[in-house]
Amino acid sequence: MIDVCTRFLAPLVEADGGDLFVVAASTDEVHLHVTGTYAGCPGVPFAADHVFLPIVRTVLPNAKLTITSGWKPPEGSVRASSTKMA
């Protein structure tokens, strides 16, 4: 799942001035966190339903997607970056 986030989702978030973090990922659940310009953005639910979820479902068809936002990523999360993993 981190590969999918790095290759497909992170570039979209970064292009809009944000960063994407993978908080947790399993076959049943994917929890992502967005920071930067996405922190508190009212467009996050729309992006979650119409951009993130379809991409996640191509890899994990039954996974529940949770997206949180804020300036600080949750402890233990992994940054998904289109340029490098941090």
C-alpha cells in the first residue's frame, strides 16, 4: 500500500502543497493522514471519496479508508513521498 501511496497519491497531494502519511495499512483498513495545505481543508472528504478511495480500492477492494488531516502527522506514521521515503 505504501508503494501505491508513493506512486499515485503522494504526487497529487504534493502538487497541491501537502504531504501524505500512511498511518496504518492492512487488507481491511487503510488510514492516511494529510498535512500542509490539506490540514483542515474542507475539500479533503471530496478528495477521499473521489480520488483516494478509487485508487486504494484498485489494490484493496474491501478496505475501509480513513483520512485524517492536521499539521502534525500521527506518531509512527510513514511519509509517502513522490521523491523519497522519509
